[in-house]
Amino acid sequence: MNRAFLILLLTVFVSCIQGCIERYYPDQDDLKTGTLVINAHLTDEPGYQSIEISRSVTLIHPSLDPVAGAYAEIIREDGEFCEFTEEKPGWYVYNFDEEFLQTGMSYSLHVIAPDGKEYESEFDRIRPVPDIDSIYFEVETASFETESDSTEGVRFFIDFTYDDADFECLRWELTETYEFHNPDMSAYILDVDFKIRPLPDTSNYRVCYITNDLPSIHSMTLKYLDFGIYIRKSFGFVSNDQLEQKLKHKYSLYVKQFSLGEEAFHYWNELKKTSQEQGFLFDRQPALLKSNIHNINDEQEIVLGFFSMSGVTECRGFAEKPEGLDLSLYEYYCMPVVKGPPGPVSRDDLPKYYARAFWDGESVYAEINKHCVDCREYKKSTHIKPDYW
Amino acid sequence: MKIHKLLWVFFLFFSLVSMAQENGERVNILISDGDFDNFVQQIESQSGLHIYYNAEWFSGRTFSYSEDSVDVEEAIYDVLNGTGLHFNRLGPKRLIILPQKRLNMQLPLMAVSMGSYQADKMGDEYLGVKDDLFLTGTRPEQISRTIEVGKRGTSLTRGVARVKGKLLNLETGEPVMGATMVDLGSGKGSVSDQNGNVTMALKPGTHAMRFSFIGMENVNVTMEVFSDGDFRVEMHPAVIALDEVQILGEQYRDINTTDMGVERFSMNSLKQVPVFMGERDVIKISRLLPGITSAGEASVGVNVRGGNVDQNIFYINRLPVYNTSHLFGFFSAFSSDIIRDFSIYKGSVPVNYGGRLSSVFNILTRKGNNKSFTAHAGISPVSANVTVEGPVKKDHSSFLLSGRSSYSDWILNQMEDPLIRDSDAFFYDFAGSLNFQPNTKNVFNVFYYQSYDKFRYSKLSDYEYANGGVSVSWEKYISPALTSKLTGTSSFYDFANTDQSEISRAYTHEYMLNHNEVLAEIQWVPNMNHKVDFGSSLIFYRLDRGSVEPYGEASIRNSVNLGKEQALEGAVFISDNVDLTDWLSLYAGIRYSLYTMLGPQTVMLYEEGKPKSENTIVDSLECGKSESVSSNSGPEFRTAINMKAGPNTSFKLSFNQMRQYLFMLSNTVTISPTDQWKLADYHIDPQSSYQLTGGFYHIFSRLGLSSSVELYYKYSKDIVEYKDGADFITSPLTETVVLQGLQNAYGAEFMLQKTLGRLDGWISYTLSRSEMLVSGDNEFESINNGNPYPSNFDRPHVLNVVANYTINRRFSVGSNLVYMSGRPVTYPTSLYYINNVAYIDYYARNQFRIPDYFRIDLSLNIEGNLKADKFMHSTWSLNVYNLLGRNNPQSIYFVPNEYFIKGYAFSVIGAPIFTMSWNVKLGNYESH
């Protein structure tokens, strides 16, 4: 019996088994750049709207490669058209009036690239968009890898009704804004005169507002839903991260809801899938995104991007000090860690900022980052309170 | 010294270049038109043997013989062949040559108790003699014995007798399938079927016959044929005999038959091959053969000669199994403990098989020991199994029960991927068999099989699936020339899946497939040059694709009923295996299959020239219950020619046509547990393929090496491919998301196999390509802009080396070396910006490849002691999978963010895996 038990123990012995995910660098020779990209998603909203024209760029150290000197126009089904003007390289704008943008009418894009190649899109119709009945949030706990690895936060929802047969598909663009506070502390500045003095309040920006366009794509088709139902659409989870402070003071989500046709929905849906992390056992075949814009002389030329016309509606929701969340600050944020007083520094490195800190029982100057005394330096924020705040 | 020996062993272990030397009574003989005395002199002077014979019998005869290092008994056997004389061993150093077939010494008790060869008359009565092993010493397979077939004095009007043999495992009474019976005089042969039956037409007279099968000792007999008749040969499982030569019938099968692209193995012969996690797995072993690949460790099924996974059918005792995997594809759903042998048809497929374009995997289980009760059990790091078998009525009926179950999902907890680590898994499979042979004319078999899997992928998905069914067969031996078999099967495959990866779209889905089949097969041997197989089959498919229902309160998904489908697939088939001359044989067959999809069904009709979508529906057809929705039929020609260029060499050509009426809905690179089988319908045509194969086969008999080169070209049409972003659960209208195209696959398969001596194994290399083309009249009917692209499983170079070395009866080592070109993958080639966010541009489908795959495995197998009198015998197996710890990526993926993109390679196994498994059986080392 003992022998059998020993064998059993040996049997289940395994040194290790683990899958492995490691960085992969594609061969430079495999890369192909320079494909024309036309991003033209226009709405029925009067005012300035833009079309971006660029070329695809390398995977390694990429940056936008705008196409300057192109010609772009929107043609309505009745022959009316609007010519765009280039405001900056690759950025073409037009100030639309209400009359040109009519729900139910179809529009097409016509572009002439600087090399003389002409491109046009399929016609796309402006479809009606449902009104957003309400926007609200709920506190929830999101689990990640394990039960113990979870976090609290809020999730925003909007409600609308599928009550028009002309509603086909929808897409949402989200923008978040939140209030951010620097810790309350006495700050000092070592100025170019090499003297340390208290930082005046007028220079100490402690309250800022951070606004981000959220890159995640949200889209939905109403095709398989029952007509007339009340739809509750959820958006991404906002984590109550103590360092980020998104929910500490006040958080706002701005939602723009666009109507789409089926082709445009398919495009955004596939674009979303290509940008989502993959890599599990059942890897999906990536889609080669088909544009509805093509070279009128060369059907084989691949064009990236899409042209769509949408109806649009919008709303904004707020989450101010949500109940049930631990809204304490991250205590180590902007804590001075380098002991002063300052040693020899170059004038070029000035000014530097300090706070008072206790070091070995002694009150000393300790260096802090600039964004700790000027929140405008943090994540492209601004100290100007938005008018909707 | 021991270390030195071990190093030597490992050196041999990794290299097939150096072959082990055989130690036996070997002599060099060179006689050119010499007399027999000269022949004997040469033997006696080199071996120390004394050969007794009457010189008068050889008077006037001359002999020519030239062989180096030939086994003495083999040389004598060859020289005496056709003389009517036979030799018998009198002791370790004495041989006697007599006209009698055997030396008749009266030691009845021993003769009876050790009998190993028996021969029947037309009925149950034995015609032949009981074996007398006391004469043969320890080498019975080298001695020729006599089997008499038919009735003496019978005159045959047609000039040939039809002899039908039953080849049985001496120890278990189970039939031996795939064994060859070769008439050494004419070189003609035949292969035993799954019930061990082998049929040949022979001229009356004396024939030197050899029976061979991998894992069994060869049996050489002198067959005296008087008329039509039966015989029985019991083959002894090969006890690893280090000094002896095993010439395996499998090699000669390649030379003597018209089979091409056919692989056959008995599980016994694969005991030493290293395995993953201690689980011996026929499907994983099959991936070591030429032309058979997979997507990686965790992948379901196989890709055969560039075909999709759904182009293969897996039978276990003729019961079709639609999902052959356990645990994400890490293991197969077949417990190796019950498998007797398996065959893979990937080139020329016999006419009694159909329904898939690429291959047929035919797995046969053991029938159960009909002589005594026995049990086997085993435990591996993943699962435990137990098998019980024994006679219901000794020698007439037997049963076998086998079960296997996982007992832990710890393997998942070791994974680095947090989602897998947070997952649970469980599986089991069960098989039961009842075999009943009331008399020599009838055999009945009932087989039941079920497998079940359940796993939870983190908190995102729950999967549950099961295969199962029953097969009942009745085999009737109408006459030595005519055998019939009737098989009825009923199998099912179902799955249930809950997906919560997106709360608002969470759903649950259940799916069910039923396959009910009746198959009648008849084999007729009208004369010595023909073997005719004919029959018919009828399959009734019933699919319930299920409803996709919203799951959870937050889900706003609408319920979608994917619908039910049913269809009939019938086939009639006939083939003839014709020996046109001594060197030319022909297999000519035709299978005519008919397919009808049955109502009730609503068929949507779409606007011409527009993509099929809900928006382009213009009308619909209502088909009533049992009304034909769509039908299709066509011939499938199967032909093969074998041209023998000598006893050890042959050239072959074959043409094989197949049709397939159901396919799998899958747009993932590897098959996922939620992929649905779907029937061809009004819009989706059945798939078909045409394969041309040419081959060259040669046996280096003295080295025990067999070699083959097979070239193939396979053209398949109406292969189902999926539109970008295809989703199979949002709409029942499958035709809106699939396209059909052409598949071209071609390649060369090289195989060098060694089955002699301590070192055995094979080296196979495959050079192949597989390409898809989906190019319709309109852009929306094309994939990859209508340009050809490599299929997902196109691997141009595949090298497999399997080397096993037997140190002694207790210790053996094995190794695998696997190299494969990386499979095609669609990579991003550039980035572009939409609303200031970087997105990936996938330029063209499958234009790039993931890194090549390379793996080495090792195993050490240790048998318990060799005591004859013991209650239980243990075997330990130590395995190292992926010895080098190499990361072999299964997939490549890219994650973009606002500014740049990161590429990642995901390897399922990223480290060497050491495992130990333990198997135990009742009895001693030789027990079965």
C-alpha cells in the first residue's frame, strides 16, 4: 500500500507546465505602408465638420502621415455638394448649414489625392437616431483575473427605445471629464535666483479638469431585437483608482449617439474586433476591413477608412462622490521622497519645487514634481472649470 | 561503465543513422548453381550447427543463393522452398531435413498445452496438426509448419481453392486486423479485416505462407491446399526479442497491395512513443505521420494533406465521433487502453467509406479477452482509467468495459494565462463492448461509447459537450468465398455553451447532432485473381442547431432559433481487387452517393447579383415535412494500380474521389467547442475532392527498413469559407455568412521506417502546400480580394522522427522530434489612425507565418519484474514533453494602443513537461 501511495505521489509530480506569452516582432520586410486612409464620418449636426486624409504608417515608431493638398467634397443625392478646405495638413473642414444635412437623404464622398487619383464612396443615407431617455450610473465591483483581484467603480448606462423601424444600427463616442485635486501642502520654489521661497497661491494650481476621448468602440445593431423594446446600453467600467481620482470628486461622461447603416456598423464592429486583444486558443481569423471608398480607376487599390453619414444625439451624465466607494486619496501621491536642501544645480534645471518633509526627525526641503504644484501639468488637464460643471 | 552504456543508448536514441547490429545465427552464403552439400557446408562451418539430411533427395539439384549475414533458418527455409522438404530443429545445434512437414515425436501433453497453430477443416474440425513447440526451442516463428486446408481428394473444377483464414491473438482470442498473409512463392498476399478474416484464392498444392503483423511474431507455415476451406492461425504477441529479426507484414503490405496513403498501427507497437502528460493518444501519434498536421498542442482533430479539420471522419468500431477531443484539444476522446489498432486512409480510400474529403480514421477497440478475466488500470497526472474484460462464455463470447476520468484540473491552474488559470475542466469517457461468436459462421458485436467534457473558461464562458452512441454488427460467413457484415450505428454529439464575455450580449446556446446509419458490406472472392467488395449504406442526419437565448438580466440579446435540419445520405458501392499478372494488380471501385435534405424548412431566396443578406431576401420557399429541400448525387471513383518491380519494390498510382455533405461552421483557426456541424442545403453545395497519388515503395529487407515516397495532388471544390467577421449565432441564415471556394493541395511524403531490432521508429518528411481560392463574380463573393491565399494549415515542411530503443525487456526509451513550418497567419502590415486612435491594417489573408515549430520528447518505459508467477504487473512511463522548453507559438496577435502596437506570441506549452504515469494489469509481463 505504501508503495502504491509513493507511486501515486510520483505520478502527480510535474516540474512545470505553463503557457507563455512573449513579445513578437514582425519582420520589417513584411511591412507595407502608404495605403490611403480616408476617415469621413459626418453627421446631421450643423457647424464645422472634418474629414481626415492620411496614409498608413509603419508599425514601428508610428506617427500620423497626413495627406496635404487633396481635394474633398460631399455630394448629395440631388447633386448639391460642399467643398472642404484644408485647415491643416490632412485635415479638411466645412461649415455645414442645416439645409444641406437632411435626414433621409444620401450623400457621397469624392476625393482627389495630390497624385491625381480620384476616389469616391458609396452613397450613405442619414438615418434617424433615437433620443436618449436617460443616462445614469451604477456602482459595481469588477473582477479581473481572480476573485481577490477585483476593484470597485461605476458603470454608466443609457436608456432609449427602439420605436422607429428606420433605426438600424448605432454607434457611440464617449468623452470623460473628471475633477482632479493635488494634495494640499505648502510648496516652495527654487527659482532661477537660486533662492527658495514659498510658492504663491496664484501659481499653485491644485484643482484641474481632465478630459479624455475614450478610444473604445461601442456599436450595436437593432436588427435582431424586438421592435418597441426599451434598451439599456452599458458602457465601460470606470475604476475607482485612488491615484487617478476619477471618481473622487466628480466624474462626467459625455455620450454622442450616432445612427448607422448596416455596412457602417459592420465596419465599426470589425474595427473593434481588430483592436481587441486576442491570442487565446480559439483565435479568430482577422478581418480585412473593406472600405466603402474606392479608386474610381482602379478597383484593386485598397483604401482604408470609411465614409458614413449619421444622425446624432447626445447627453451628459455625472457621478459625484458615488456612495459605496472608498474615495480616500492615494496617500503616497506627490509625497516628497528626495531629501533637500538642494545641492548644486544648474540654472537650466530651474525652477525646482519643494515641500517640507520630516527626515530623521528633522524638517527639511524635499523635491517634488512640478505637476504636484501645478495640476495642469498632469495628463493634459486644465484648471478652467468647464461650463457644464 | 553504466554511464558509458547510457551515453551509448542515448546516442543511438537520437540517431537513426546508426543501426543496431543483430546478434543471431547469421552466416554469409554464396552459392552459384552449387549443390546442397556446399550450402550445408557453408552453414555448418560458420554457425557450428549440424544439419542432417538425405543427400539423395538433393541429387541433381543445384542451388543459387547469395546473402550476407543471413539468418540460418531463413536461408534454409528459402532454399527448401518449393522442394517439398522441410526442416525441424532437434536441439540448439541440430537441424534435420525431412520430407514430412513435421517431425512426429510423441510428447502429447506438451504439444497440446503449448499449441499455437491450428487449422480447421470446412467445419469446426481441425485439419492441421497441433503445434509442437518442443521442437522449435525459443524461435517458433522461424519454423515452417503445415496447415491443411480443404478436403483431400476433392477435385476442383475451377482450378483454384478459396481459403479463408481467421487470425487470432493467441493470448486473448481477439482477432488480428491488418495482418498480412503472403504466399512467398507467388508474392501475392491479402490483408485481414477487422475481424481477423483473411481470404485468398490459391491453387491446390503446397504453398509457403507467411503471416505478419506489427506487434506480433511472424508465423511461417506450409499450407497444403486441397479445396475450398477455412483455417485458423493464432499469432503470438511479440515479446521483444532482442536478438531476432522481425520482418513486419506491414512493410510487405505496402508492396503487395494497392493501398496508398494508408497508415495502420497497433497500439502495442506504439507503447514506447513519448506522450503528452502521460496520456497515450492515437490522434497525437497520428500527427507524427507524413501528411498529418495540426494547429498545435491544444487543437482539435488533424489536418490531412492540406484539408480542413472537418474533412476527416473518426470511427470507433464504425461509430462516428464528431468531437474527438478532451480539454481544449489537449487530449483525444479515445482511451488508448481499449484501442487495438487504428488505420488512417488519406490517399486511396476503400469504397465502403465516404462522406469526408481528406481522410478516414478507423479506430478498432479490443473485443475483450475470451479466454480469461483480466483487468488493466492506469493513472496519469491528468486522469485515471480502468478496463475490465473477460469471457462470458469461454472462446465464444467476451465483454470489455473501460472508463477514464480526469480527477483534477490542476493543469489549468499552472498556466500563465490568467483566464486559463482561473478555469475549471472535467472529462470522462466510457466504452463497453460485447462480442459473441455462437459458431464459426456468425459473429455479433455490440459496442457503446460515450465521452463528456465540461469546462469553464474563467468567468466568461461555460462549455459542455458529449459524444456517444452504440454500434451493433453481425458478421456472417456464408461460405469461404462470401462474407457479409451488417452494421447499425446511432451516435450523437451535443454541446451547451454560456457566454458572458459581454454582459449585454450574454447568451446560452445548445446544439445537438444525431447520426443514424445502417451499413451492409459483402466480400466475395470468386477466384484467385479477384476480391470483390460491395454493399450499401444509409445515413439519417438530424441536427438541432438550437436556440440562442439571452443569459442574465442585463442581456438585451433577442432569442434566435437557428433551426433544425435533417437529411438522408445513401450510398451503394462496389470494388474489385484484381491481380492482373504476378506484378500488376488493380483496385477499381465506385461509390455512388445520394443526398437529400428534408423538410420542414423555410428557404430564403435572395436578389440576384446582391450579397445574400436579410435585406436582399425577395421570396421564400416553404418545404413541408419530409419534402426534399435540396438533393445531390454523384459517383465517387476510386482506383489504384500496383506495379511490383520485384519482391521488395513497387510503384503505385491511385485516383480517389470523395464527396462531403456536412461541414463545420468555424471561423477560428483551431476548432472551438462551439463550432457547429451544418448540413449542405439549398444554398450551400456539398463539397467534393479529386485526389491523384503516385508512390514508390521499397523494402530493404535485411536492414528491416521500408521506404516510401508518395506524391499527391488534391483538388477540392465548394469548400466552405467564411466571410470576414462571420457570426453563426445571430441568424439562422448561414448562407449569408459563408462563401464556397476551391482548395488545391499538393505535396510529397517521404517515409523511412525501421522495424527491426532494438532500434525502431520512423523518419517522415512532408513537403506540401495547401491553398484556397474564393473568387466570385462579385466582390462580395470573394475573400482576399479574389486572390489565392494559403489555407490556415498550410505547412510546407514537416519532419517527424520517432526513435525507440529497447535496452532489454524491462527498459526501453523513446523519442520524438517534430519540426513544422509555421502555419499561415494574417499579420498587420501597417497602422492607421481613425479619430486619433491607431488601428491595425491587415493587408492580406494568411500571407505571413508564425515561427516554425520544433519539439523533442523523450520517454523511459520501465516494466515490472519478469517473474512468471505474479498477480499483477506494473509499467511505469516517464515522459518529457518539449525537452528543450521551446516556446512554439500557437498564435500571434497584436494589441494596438493610442500610440503604437505590440505583437505577442502565445505558446500553449512553454516549458519541458516531466510526467510519470503508472499502468497495471493482472498477470505477468506477457499477460494481455
